[in-house]
Amino acid sequence: MSPVPDLFSITFGRSGPLVVFCHGLLGQGRNFAMVAKHLGLNGARTVLLDMPNHGRSLWTEHFDYRETADIVARWLTASPEVGGEPAVLVGHSMGGKIAMLIALEHPELVDRLVVADMSPVTYRRNHAFRDIVDAIKHLDLANLKDREQASEVLRQYLPDHAIRAWVLQNLARDGRSWRWLPNLDLLDAELDRVLGWPEGVEGSWPGPTLWIKGADSDYVLPEYTPVMKSYFPATLKVTIKDAGHWVHTEQREVFTSTVERFVLPAPAPAAAR
């Protein structure tokens, strides 16, 4: 048996449907902590998983979606927490593409699929992520005193407080020095591949698929519906108002209730008196 890939995970709940969260670029599993805790308290077993090249998980030499999906699939197969049990995969952004590929290429591991604000397409424009990666380069870790200083330096490049705080979650203290948790050199050099979709992906996955769009985001557009439906014919699309790409944080309660209805069975009606 091949060894379990070195992916960091946190679990909530002890019984019920298994739900595994796959975060986006420059994120961590804990980005979904509030959603996972809620589901864990209401009848699900949830796993927050740091994707390869992120958080406290392994790094790779190159970024490749198929390789990344295979690594996560091997973890789902061999880890004691999951052990190959079919799971509900919830993937946002980059994690959405990873989850989609697992469903397409390792269908036995997926019971249901939730894709949050991502489409199985190549994005030709770099969107906000190029600006974020470029901003991070301006931070001189060797002379950094504290997080407040880091936030102040990044403010001129990332004026949005929420995005800046999200980025700084990736900054870790290592003794007296600082380091970034993600494999930034790799993600910077191969950002176009992160924004892409692998060539030659064929077939379809027939299981229930929830496709969540942030109303103010341009990652899920009408012209992407045919390709999404070709891969996932049982897709139900839901648009959440007043939310952009980070729909799971900008409208957490709505996102959580939407996923909960999709993941957890409705309670049986009370017996007639």
C-alpha cells in the first residue's frame, strides 16, 4: 500500500455524511472552519484539508491539477479519517477544480460535489490573484517586526482589509523569523497553470452537483454552463446575492445553509398526534 500523502487535516463531528473541504489558492483548510463546525454539530463529519503547496501540507516541484487531484485522492483513499469512503467534496476556486477532477477521475471517492465560484475552464485574465501574489513580494520578511507592520506594508497594494487579513493568515512565525506557508515561488511562477484547466479531460460524473456562484463574481458566467453541464450533467446552480469570489466568507450564513440543505437529509416530519 502506498503511504498516505502528507496533507494536514482537521476534523469535526463523529457521525453522518462525510464532507471534505478543498480551499482555494493561497488559502488553508481552516478557511472553512465555521462552515465545517456548523455541519459537524448538525449531523455531518467534516474534514478541513490543506491542499498541496498550501498550509502545512506537502510541496511539489510543479503545479499540475491532475497531479494535485491524484495526491488528494490518495489521501482520501489511505487516510484513517476517510479510508476510501465516498465523500461530499466542497471545493472553492482552485479547490473547486481539484474537487471536480477527483469526481471525474476518481469517481468512487465522491458521493456529492459542491463547487463554489469556479468553472472547469481556463481563465485568460489573471483576475485578482496576480495582484495579490505581486503584493506579497513587497513584504521584506527578514526585517519584519510583527503582523501589524506586515499589514501596513501590504495596505498600499491590497487596500481591502478582508483580503489583506486573509493573505496574512499565510504568514507564520518561525522562531524569531517569519515565513510564508504556501509554496509562493512555485505558485507565482506557475500562476497561469493555477488559473487554467488541464487539456484532455474527458468523460462526465453523473452524481449530484451543487454549483454556487457569487452574484458579483465573474468566475461563473453563462457561457461556462455548457462545459460544466457536459462534465456534471446533474448540476444545480445557485447564485448568492451580495457576494463575490469569496462567497463562503462574504455570505457565510447563506453559503452554510445552502451547503447544509444539499449535504444533510431533511429531518423526518413529526408523527401526527
